[in-house]
Amino acid sequence: MAEGFQTESDNPENSQRLLIEGASCAGCVSKIESTLKGITGVRRATMNLVERTATIHGDVDSQDLIQVLQAAGYGATATAGIS
């Protein structure tokens, strides 16, 4: 990506971070990322197992993300944002 180039999905205003509970392995990371990517409005989702966080880019309400993750068997809490 060219320096200074920012896509809509990289815009911090369209990004949020969740704290994830219950993830303990690479399989959990894969399940969480695929679950989040399946939500309408999510353009990109990545999970950091060490930090226990998921970063989501897109136009979607954090409560919707949390409910879907809870249905998948994981706890999730919205954080203050992305710095």
C-alpha cells in the first residue's frame, strides 16, 4: 500500500476493537475471524490471540458484533476505540 493511501476500510472512524474472552488457540482465532467476516457490514476482521482483541473494519454496531460472538461461544466487550 502506498504511503499516505488509506482505504475506507482502514478509516479509524469505521473501525472498532473488541476484547475477546474464551479464545485459546489458532482454531478459535479462525472461528472468530470467519464469524465476524460473515456479518453484514464487516469489511475486514482480525483477531490478536496474544492481546485477546479483535479489530473490525466496517459499518456495524458493536452490540451486533458482541451478540454474534456470544452466540458462537465467546465473550466480547467493546473497548474505547482504536488508537
